[in-house]
Amino acid sequence: MKTLKTDVVVLGAGTAGLNAIRALEKEGRDWLLVESGPYGTTCARVGCMPSKLLIAAADHAHAAREAPKFGVQVDAMRIDGAAVLKRIQRERDRFVTGAVEDTEALPAKRRLCGSGRFTGPGKLGVDGNQLVEFEAAVIATGAHPFLPPPFDTPSPAVLTTDQLFELEQLPSSVAVVGMGIVGLEIGQALSRLDVDVTFFNNQSKVGPLTDPELQATVQSFFAENFEVHADAKILSCNTDEQGATLAWQNASGERQSGTYELILVAAGRRPNVSALNLAAAGVDTDKHGMPVNWDEQTTQCGDAPIFLAGDCNDYRPLLHEASDEGRIAGENAALYPSVNTHTRRTPLAIAFTHPQMAIVGKAFASLEKNDIKIGEVSYDNQGRARVAGENKGLVRLYATKQGGRLAGAEMFGPDVEHLAHLLAWSIQQDSTVKSLLTMPFYHPVVEEGLRTALRRLAKKLDIQDDCRTQDFAVSPGM
């Protein structure tokens, strides 16, 4: 068996792994990269980028359908499903190529292809024929789509996003199982591209939002615009060359069934850790092989020289978080046994549905309700949103009673990806409601809705008399 020695071994060549390598090089440490699959990140191959390409096509189709309300007639609009998918694949491949080139630019002698499994402290076996001896390890192995029963039997009619973007033609009908961010984004986009979409969910909760007021708004929106089977229990899935037949029990306990060309299972992702044998590396693990003492500020597993970064730690499975965690893990692996704690950035999560959803800072579910005040604004009649025909949604801001500092927000509304960034920066800078009201707000823009919510927070906090008069000025459509 060939033995290799290195300071730090990095498992996984995705966003977290590559950032860990950059940190290791900055610290002047020797490293070895082990990757079991093809190069290229989850984001580029099957995640952020192809899904947003699909959504972009869907947005154009939606805009064409909505044009007549503005007096603009669009004649003979047609969805060319094959062309939609070809563009997705072409642009997706361009993003993947960039990620692959970044990895292949690393020295070949530092890249090892194969599956790693720990055989003892400081020892990693690769494909059973190579041994890597190391001082510390960064685990950045990502995650894989979860296929619960009865979808765990392979079938060409049952897809995850790993296969969806390889289709040559859009299907006529799809059952989307799961109404989290991925299911909602993809399902709504497919519907706008003339695919007959039916949603199934094993609970009533829709999407990531935790505020009851926002959940009610979101649930109502999707129930009004789609066929939704909430609180449904899938009983069976039978497939043949015609597609798939689902049988389920609805919320009332009645048995129902339907046939669809394809099933898209969007039941979440699971960390790629169970095959690593982390326990052999000195990590305390649960029955799933996950570390029980993982620290989000150091990425370290207990006291072991093992650092988990990116989707494999199941903390915040988002690209910008994976990037940060890779840097933190690489730095701490380089410095081990010294380990630095890092202040994490303000949490920021966005769902690219239409209207969009976002959670910034503390979600409603994590708040101490007695310590906060809430200000809200409906976008149903907000000026700029109404002008654009996008007047739908609700934004809720949370501020501390003591000091009036913005603590978090949950949003469902037009292009709230931009509002979310403004609020995330504000929270990270420890802004107060009063200081935010002194910021400039142009008219007419959707951000004026944010000012309305801030004004209502000021009244709830009883600080409106401390604010400048012009910060409460009235203009049309606010």
C-alpha cells in the first residue's frame, strides 16, 4: 500500500474544500486534496446556477403572459422546452468548466482521486490501496439528495435535481414531492413553462419561513395558484414507461391517486459523512456517523484535528456559508492544535420563488418573543409594487425592546433578495430602528415598504418622537 504524508488532508473539491486550500496555502502548510467524484461544485452542477437558469426562463414566460394587463399584447407565445433546457445546459456547463479549471489549476501531485475512509487517528485510506497520514483534516464532502420510501427504488420516472437538468425536453406533468425551497422554486418555474405541476407535502408548512403570519400568507398563495396536497402521506409509487402513479392519503384520511410523467423528489439533502468512519479519526459520532460536538465558530469536531465545512455539516447549507466555513476550517486545520473562534456573518437565506422569500438575522422561531417588537408592511398595495403588477406579499421586521436594534426579518414579496441584503448588512452593523430611518429612501421604490415597516416599529418601540419629522413624511403609494 502506497503511503503519502501531508500536514492537512482536504476531502472534497467543492466550494468549502477549495477555500480551505486557499487558507492552508496562506498559512504555508502542506496539503493534499482527495475527491471521489468529478470536479465542479454542487452549486454549478445541480444547484444554484441551473435552477436560476430555469427560473430565468420561467420569469420571461410569466412576463409575456402578464403583458396584456399593461396593454401590451403578446401574440402566439410558445414555450420551446428543448431550447429552454439546451440553454440551461450550455450555461450550466460554462459555470462547471470554470469550477473544474480552478481545481485542475492546483498542482497535480496534490490532487488524489478516490474515496476516503478514516482507518485511525491521523490515517485516511483511499480506495483501499493508498494511505494518507496527516496532522489535521478538513471534511468538505458535501451532501446528496434524499430519496425517502417509496421513491428509493431506481426509476427513470423519479428524479432529483441531480437528474432534472439533464432532460432533453420538458415533461407534460410533474409531481413535486416536498415544498421546501428547492421544491417550490423548481415547481413554480416548471409550471410557468407550461408543465402541469402538482405539489405534495407531508406537512402544512410551506418553504423556510417560520413566522405564523408569513406562513399563512405563503400557504394561501400557493394553494390559490397550484394544486397542493398538504399534510399528505405518500402510500406508493408505481412506475412504467408511461410515467409514475402515486397513491396518497390526504389530510382528511382519504386515499387518492394520480399519474404523472415525472416525479421530482425534493425532500432535502443528507450530508456525505456516513462512509467516512469519522469515529476512527477520534470523533464522537451519532448513529448516522455525524459528529455530536461540532462547533460552528471553529468548524472543529470536539477536540479532534477534524474540521467540517460546507453542506456536510448540515448547519447552513448555502454557498456563501460554505465559502466562509472552508476558510475557517482551513485556517484552524493549519494552526492546530491552536484553534481560533470566528464570528459568523449575519444569517441570510433567500428562496427565488415569485414572490421571493427571505430570512435575515434571527428567524421568528428563534426569537425570545417577550424581548422584541414587530413592525410589518403588506406589499398588496405598496406603490412601486403595484405599478409593476407585483403587489403581493408581507414583510415583518423584529427589533429588540431594549435599544431598538434590528434583530431579524422574514419576508415574502417582490424582489426581496435586495431588501434582504440591506437588512443583513444593517443587522451585522448593529443598526437601530432610529438609525435606519435616517437612511435615504428614494421614491417610488419597493424599499419604501421597508421604511413603512420601520416606522411602525418605531411606534411600537415608542421612539417616534425621537425621530426626525421628515423620516415620517408621507408620499403617494407608500
